Amino acid sequence: MVIDLLTSHASVRKYKDIPLSKEDVQELVSAGQHAASSHFVQAYSVIHVTDQDKREQLAKLASNKSQFLSAGAVLVFCADYARLEKAAALHNRKIDYSHAENMLVGAIDVALFAQNVAIAAESKGYGICYIGGIRNAPAEISDLLGLPDGVAPMFAMSIGVPNEANEVKPRLPVEAILHENSYDTAKYDDLLPAYDQTMHDYYLNRGSNQKDTAWSIQMADFLAEPRRTHMKEFLAKRGFTFK
Ligand SMILES: Cc1cc2nc3c(=O)[nH]c(=O)nc-3n(C[C@H](O)[C@H](O)[C@H](O)COP(=O)(O)O)c2cc1C
């Protein structure tokens, strides 16, 4: 059942040395394309990186050797308005994608597309892991992959035959996510400490990389400082000026 597949997801970061064929990747991308798309703009592209040298450079730029070098396929997902510019040019028209709304649409479109690719891959027995590390060096990676203005890399994904089986990470309880009619802040006084206990037990007892921590302190640490502060300037250079 689809719901069983969705609820058994766990990111995979170690793969067997078995490449996906171009046909395999095409099938996954085609499934991904059937995701809904805002106003049907289909504002995304994906680069399948098959060249070994490029993979090695990506691994270095994104500081993620293990996944970029061992995965059966490496995909770089991009928000893409360059193709829409071409479409408009067929009618001697120009488009404007300089507003915050345009970046939101591109980011949402590419995320929905990618998640469909992920589910399709997992349905065929592959493991996947998203890699946000490509935003460590988006300008260099754009040069490496020949991305034109109007195209911005958002994240990568490794896909392959799993060489590890990770436990499913407990999510926040449904009642923490689901509100009825209006947002209820008060419930977090109880729900967050309870979830911390769940995550503390999970982190202490999981099969590998055990640690003595909990979710809320991890989030506090993670979000204490701004991250990837170069993104605003990078996106502006690509034409996403967030007006
Ligand atoms: C956009 C995005 C970027 C991510 N980037 C990385 C990454 O750079 N490296 C990594 O190991 N995992 C990365 N992840 C995976 C998350 O850490 C993972 O999904 C989360 O911890 C939940 O674990 P699970 O996927 O095993 O359920 C990323 C996930 C998303 C959605």
C-alpha cells in the first residue's frame, strides 16, 4: 500500500556499487513530473550527473563524498525559469520572475517533483537521500553544471540500492502538526517535552550513531545562527531578486 511505503521511509546514505541505468532514471523522472505544478509552470529541471569527474567535484563542493561517490544515481534538482523565458520568447514576450512569489513557486514545484521521484524510487526498492549540501557552493555548482540564469540548484538527491537499513525516525505526533480551525500554540507545552523523550530514546537506542540528545535542543542549536547567508546574493545573481 502507498501509505505503508510512505511511513517506512528512512534516508539511505550507503549504497551498493550498482548504477541506475539512464532508463531507470528516466522512469523516475517521468513519475516525478506527474506531481501537481503551480499554474502548470513546471518550473524545475534536474541534472543527472553521470560524469565521474563532475561527481567528484560535486562531492568536494557539497562536502559529501560518501553519497556523491557511492550512489547509483546523483540528481541535482533546480528551480527553473529559463525554460519559461524560452517559452515566452516564442511569442516575442518577456517574463518577470523577480518577485519572492516566483522563487516560492519554483521551490515548491521542484520539491513536489523531487518527492514524487523519491517515492517512485523507494517503490522500486531503491534508497534515497536528499542533499542540501549543494547550497554550500551554489555558484560553483551552477558553473560546473552549466546552469543558465533563471535556474538555481535547490538540493541534490542520491539514489541507489541500499547497503544499510536505517530505522524509521519517529515524527512529531500528528496532533502537533494537525490543527483544527485555528492554530493551537498551547498544546506544545506538553507535546514537545513528550516528543523529546521519544527522540531521546530513539537516538540512544538506534542501530548506529547513537547519541544522548533530543529534538528541541537540536533545533535550538541548528537555528541559533543564520546558515548559508550567501543564498540571497546567489539567487539575485540568477535573476531571483525577491522583490
Ligand atoms: C531538502 C533536504 C536536504 C537534506 N540534506 C541532507 C544532507 O545534506 N545530508 C544528509 O545526510 N541528509 C540530508 N537530508 C535528509 C534529512 O536529514 C532527513 O530526511 C531527516 O533527518 C529525516 O530522516 P529520514 O529521511 O531518515 O526520515 C535532507 C533532507 C531534505 C528534505
